[in-house]
Amino acid sequence: MATNNTKLNRSIVQLLNFTGENVTNNLISASRQKMISISEGDLKKVSAIVQNSIQQSLTNGYGNVEKTMGEIMKESNSTKKSTRKR
């Protein structure tokens, strides 16, 4: 059974994957609607850069998310313990 941290981790990864896919889809749509002028090859390159940048951000920034999750869990556990003592 997945822990709350595992569930949150999956949600964060899914959110960032969705973000990358959404940016790529919006670029494709903008190209098709002639809002931007870009070749198919360049569009693929830009999409790859976007996807890689998002994954890099996840890798580089995830430590801060883990730290915050740890602080929240610690606070939650403290609150539960102090409530039980009453």
C-alpha cells in the first residue's frame, strides 16, 4: 500500500508531466493556427527542450519539496501527540 509521501510524489511527477505535455500541445496548436511560425523539426526540438527542462526542474527542486513534506509530517505528528496528552 502506498504511503502518503509516495502518493504525493506521484502526484507531483504527474503534474509536471502534464505541464510538459500541455506546453507541447499548446505549441503544436499555435503552430497549426499560424500564431507562430516554426518548422516541424524545430517544434520537436523546442518540445524536447521543454520536456527536459521540466524534468531537470523536478530533479533539481525536489529536495525542497521533500523538506517541506518532512516539516508538515513532523508538525502533524506533534499535533497528534499533544492532542492525545490532553
